[in-house]
Amino acid sequence: MTLAASKSISKRLSQKILRITAAVFVAAVICVGIVSFNAIVLESRQNASRALSNNILEIEKVLTGVESASDMAARVVQIFGPVVNLDSISTGLLKADSALVACGIAFEPYKLRENEMYSLILSTQDEDTGEISTVKMDGEEYDYLTMDWYQIPKLTGQAYWNEPVYDEGGSSSMISTYSVPLFNRTGEFFGVLRADVSLEWLTRVAEKFRPYESAKTLLVGKSGTFISHPDKEKILNETIYTDCLDKADDKALAVCQKIMSGEPGISVMAFGEENYYAVYAPLQNGWRAIGLCSRRDFLKGAEKINVSLYLIVILGLIILYVTSRKTISKMTRPVTEFAYSAMNMSRGNFHARIPSVDTKDELLKLHDSLKYLQSSINDYISELKIATSNKERMESELSIASMVQKSMLIHTFPDDGADIFANLVPAKEIGGDLYDVIQEGKYLFFTVGDVSGKGVPAALFMAITRSAFRFAASLGLSVAESVSRINDNFCVGNEEGMFVTLFVARINLETLEMEYCNAGHNPVVIVGPDGKADFLRAKSNIAAGLFQGFSYVGESVRLEKGSRLIAYTDGVTEAEKKNKSQYGESRLIGFASGIKPESTSREVVENLFDSVREFTDGNERNDDITILTVTL
Amino acid sequence: MKKLLTFSLLSAFCCTLASGQQKISFMPNWIDQAQFAGFYLAYEKGFYAEEGLDVTIRHMKQGSSRSSLDYLEKGEVDICTSQLIASMIERGKGKKIVNVLQLAQNTGLMLVSRTPLKSFRDIEGKKVGRWKSAYFEIAEIFCNDYKINVDWITYLNDVNIFISGAVDATLCFSYHEYFNLLFAKGSIPEDHTLKFSELGYNFPEDAVFTTDSFYQNNREAVEKFTRATKRGWEYAAKNREEALEVVMEYVKKNNVATNRPMQRFMLDEILNLQVNSQSGKADFKKVEERVVNMLNDALMNLDEEYRPVIYKDFIK
């Protein structure tokens, strides 16, 4: 486990603050951006519209000059009729306006002369010399009657600015003709006055539209034809709709139709590969002027503001992130250090340094809690050490006591006249059970006992009992007297009130007569030579150590050769399973009944131990078990 | 493309010198445009030269008041294009011209109105623009048949007179003037148009003509010319972009005010008009005698002085 497994609190907290702040900033920037964008677009639009209006005014100044002069000349012809000196009118008009390159008056068939179908008086000015010459054209080779400049004013009854055309001389200069219909006093149409304007200046004036460096101007005729265009190839060859129709771009087509509708306005219009803001307005003569400003130029101001805003936001967010991260990191550093301290303590360093805290807040509480925890752990560990030491010492002493106790028990049994074997398995290190065997000539003394209580007192009492048994056996008294003597000894100074149940017997190995006394102990099992088992009848005596001077009653029985005695403590019959059911006396009798005749005493003892172990099925023993078997 | 032109010219020149190719002057009935793409392709791809012809293509001047048939009749060119009905009228007047190749099997004549037309009778009494001397005959026959009176206004150019409102409607060809109007207005609603082909007046249109005498004296050369011309049109139909390139070269060379999209539209429509509705392909089928007779009757109804043409003398 490491502390760097996930993002730190400071990082997460900083990022969360950053996210919230960024959202607020972005919302603010969007609002400000929209407002400033609209304001700047409006300003750019007004700026471009003003520039275009100026441009249009400059163009119209020339065109209206031509219109005024031509209208005046036309009025003269209309007032005086064909009788006036037409040459002087034509040349006079040509001289009146320097923008004009040719002027003329054309008549309806047979109106000027009865025999002339075509009558056109045309004055032109030599480009080099400036000399004006006037000719009369009356041949059908120049059929002006079907030409736009004649037909349209004739049919509409109004003056008309013709769509520009290239000069007939094949030069690249364009001319546009202003034609005025002529009516006599009765309102009868009789001809058209025309004034040709060179448009060489037009492109030059149009190009003055420079609200921005990259601005471009388009001039479009009433029929959509480009009159002025940055791409000279398109002039008079393409119309405003050519690209839209070629690409079947309905959106662009709608924009172009809006431009051609005659209303001033602004739209986004494709020009080449780029989109432009197109500011457009009509001229008085029906042409359309379009000023193209690249989006970049048009929105330059907005972009500057937006870039500044973006920079401020980005910078602000960076500063906010760094400072908040640093501050939060500083504030939460003790937490990290506490975590390291806790980690150290968990690894066994219970004296790990716990960082001090200057603030009086939650961190201080955490610090104090950690300190208290560290102190408590150290106290507990000290106590634990002492307890462990004591336990170890006691275990050591008990181990020694166990060995001492075991050494008190005989492990080598007499084998002269009887097969005897015994075993004692204490429940703990030391126990209160005992057995002992002494052979004195033809007499075989043995005892099995169980001291009240457990542990060290019981063990000590067991040692005393053993010594008392040995001493009593050596006196040559009857078994009952021996038990009475043992009892009396125990009762003296037995303030603890301890007692011991005893089965004491003495067998004459020659006569097989057994004298015995049962002092409150479990009845001994006797197995006859026929294998039949039963409890040995015994008179009831109290356990030794209870009442001083108690007179114990002994009994005797003659045993048969081949019979067995099984003396035991209550650890056998009271051995429990987990379900608390006990081994019991009937099971013991059953076991004894099943002993094979040829079995030795050792085998009987070991088999009974196995039988009890099997019965308890691993359940923990609570009592010592002692089994002694004598086989005659 | 310049290299191609130079190469073609050189090839033609060398072939002429080497084999004594027959010279033929040919005049389309209008200025350079995709309407004549098949002739340009036949020339540029060397189909005429392969037939042993040294063809010179001579265009009319823009705004010229003379027709191609006039140039033909006066012997200024050997072969020209014109329209079937216009040529019948000229032959009826006594001009010895013959139809040697019928190109367009359908008419592209149509009428575009400034206002919606609920019925063709809506043009009654309206000022309708038309060309000065010819090509409007189907409209005249139509109006004569239905007793519709219109005020015909002759013009040189349909666009400005229409846009300015000087006329209420104008005649135009679906491959040319219609696109002029379309490119001037951006869009033309369907209900502003009348197509004479859809009104039961779908007569063959563009064709190749020569004089009786030239045909009799140079029959083999005329056949070679028409054969190569067919190849030129077939090539143009299969290679439209290449054909368009050639058309634009001609257009630029002669300073014609037009543009590539316009010429593309024109080429597509011209090729459509060449498709025979019966066979479903451009088969350059000769005009049938019944069609000539039908037109003779219609023209006589139109003009009592019209003298009907004799089919076998006129259609070769």
C-alpha cells in the first residue's frame, strides 16, 4: 500500500475549483464575446457601408453628370424637334462632359427624312487629338432599331442606362450608353438621344473601396453581369449567378438574388474559396455595388477582443490553478504527513513523529487524536510486553512443574506376578490426577486418585497424596487404615478445603485376594477371566481430606486368575463430545466387555484412551484422564 | 490545347499539300459557342482531314444583320448551318439551298414570361421579344393556329430588353438565350415558360445546308463533310469535357462574352435536342416528307406568298 496511489486532495480540489471557475469564466466570456462581436460587426458593417456609400457617390457623381447633360440636351431636341442643329447638340453634349466619348441622336424610321429608314447622328472624340467629328449614319448595316440602347427607352418611355459593353474598337475599355427617349409635343416617340460614357475610370473608383486592406469591390449590371471584378476574366463574361448555378448552390443563389433585389444590406458571400461579408447597395441607374470584406478583416476587432479575453481567461485559470493548488497543498500537507505517520505506526514504528500543527482547526483535532492513539498504543504495548513476559515465565514454570509431576509417576511397573500398566494425561500442563504402584514382596499396592480443583494447587495436593500413599503403604496397615491415616494427614492444616478421591488396593499375588478401599472415587471395573465386565462393589466412603478422624471401611475380594481390574478417574466417564454427551459408565463397561483376553494391560490402557479420544471426536478435554489396569 | 490547334492546323496544311484536299468553307449560323461543338471537334480531331477535306470554319460577326444562309446563297461559304423552317422559307423564296444533314431532331424554341402563365393564351396582346429575321417561325405558326395576337418586338439581345421590362415575354432557345436569362435572373420558375416542343410543335431544328449547285458538283465532298460532322458530334457526346475545352478555346480566340458553365449547359442541351425521341439516340435522321409537307402547309397559312418546297429537291 502506498500513499501515492490516487490523486491528492489538493489536486482534486484544485481541479474542481478550476472546473467550476472555468465554467463561470467561459460563460462570462461567451456573453462578453457575443456582445462585443455584435457591437464590432455593427461597427464594421457601418464602416463598410459608409465606405461603399462613398464609393457609390463617387461613381454616381460621374453618371448623374452625364444624365443631367443628356437630359438637358434631350429636352432641347424635344422642344425644337428635328429642325434644331443636331450636330451642335451632339457635339455640345460631348464637350459638356469630359466623361463622354460619344454622343448621338437616332430617329425613328422616316422621322428625320421621309426617305430615311435609319437616321443616326453620331459625334465622337478622337482620343489623341481631342478633335470632335460628327457623322450621319443612315445605312441598314447599323440597325440600331433593334438595339437595346434604342429599343428599351423606346418601349419603356424612360431614360435607360445600358449594360456596359466593350468598346467596338476591340479594346479592353468598356463603355456604357445612357439613352433618353425623345417625344414630340404630342407625346409621340420619335427617337433616342444617346451618350456613351467610357468606364475606364469605373474600376479605378471602385477599387477605392478600402475599409480594410483586403477589401474588394464588385459592380454588377442590371442583368447580373460583372462590370467590375478583381478577376478581369469575369468582367462582361460572367454574371453574379454563374458560380451558384454551376455549383447548384441554392444558398449562394439566394444571397445573390437578395443582392439583385435592389435593397441595400449585408450577407455572407462566397468569393473564391473564402467566405466574405458582402455589403451591397444599388446605384441609381440600377447597377449594384458590392463591397467584399474578408471575415478576418471584418471581425478583426472582435477577434482581438476575443483573443484578449481568451488570454485573460487562460492566464487567470492557470494562476488560479497554481495558487489554489499551492494553497490547498500547503493546508493539507499535515494530512499527508499524518498519513505517513500512521503508515509508519502501522509498520511498527510506534514512536513515529507526528507533525505539529499551528492552526486551531480540524487538523489540530486530527493531530491530537493521532497523538492520543500513539500514546495508547505505546501503553498497551508496554503492558502487553509485561503480560507476555509473565506468561512466558509461568508457562516455563508450569512446564517444569509438569515435568516434575510426571517424574513423580512411575513409568516402570512391577511385573512379578501381575501385568500392570497406567497412564495419566493431564488436561493442562499439570493436573490433579494421580496413580501409583508399589510391590512389597507378594503384595501389590496401587492407587488411582483425583484431587479436587485444578492447576498448581491440585498438582501440589497430588504430590502430597502420592507421598502419603507411599508412606501409608509402608506402615503395613490395612488398606482402610492407610486411607484413614492419609485422610487425617490431609485434614491437618487443609485450610483450602482440598480433598482427593482415592481407590487404594492391595493384592496378595499368591492368593489373589484383594483388599481395597474406595474413598469417594469412581467404581473400578473388574473383568472376569470369561471376559465379563462389571463394576467392583465397594462400600461408600467419603473423599480423603474432608473430615478428620473419618473411619474408612475396607473390603476384600478374591480375584480369579486371568481377571483384570480397570481403575480410572472421572476424566474417562465424563469425557464429552461437542454436544455435551458423556462417555459414561455403560460405554466403559461395553469397552471392558470387548477386551480381548490376550490383551496386555498396556494395550487395554491405550485402547481405552483411543476409545475416549474417538468418542470426544476432537473436543477439547477439560479434565485429566488416568487409567490403570492390572491383569492377573 | 494551343498545341493541339497548332498540330491540327499543321496536319491539315500538310495533308492539303500532300494529297490536294478539297477546300470547303463552312459557316455556323451564329458566333462561336457550344451549339457548334461537333463541327469544332470534327475539325480539331482531324475527321475532316481524314475525309480529305480542308475545311475552314468561318463564324459570323456578333450583331451581324446577315444570316448564314445569305452568306451561303451569295457563294461566300460552301456549307452552313441554319434551321429547318428558316431554310424552307428561304428556299420558298427561291434560294437554291438543300438540307444535307439534320442535326437537331427537336426544337429548343421556348417562351419565357415575366409573369406566370396559367395558359399559353396568357400571352395574348403581350409584347414578346424575338429575333429580327428568322428562327421564331414555330411561334408564329403556333400563334396563327391558335389565333393569338402578340406584339412582336425584334431585338438583338434578349436579356436586357427582358430584364428592363421593355417586353412582357421573350422567345428564346433552350440551349442559348434561356441560359442567358437564367444567368441574369438566377432562376426562372417553371410556370413562366412555354416550350413549343411540349405544345405539339416539336419540329426538327438545326441542320446543315449547302447550295444545289455545290451539292451537285461536290456531292462526294458534301457526303464526306456530313460524315465527318456526325463523327464530330458523336465524339463530343462521348467526350463532353474535352468538347467543352475546345469550345472555350474557340470562344476565347474570338472574344465571345460567355463562360464555361454557360457553354456546358448549352452543350448538354444541344446534345439533348439531337436525340431522336423514336430511336432514343442521336441518329441524325433525315426529315420525313410528311414533316416537310406539314410545315409547307403551316407556312402557307402564315404567308400566302410562301411557295412550298419539294421534299426530294430539298432534303438530301
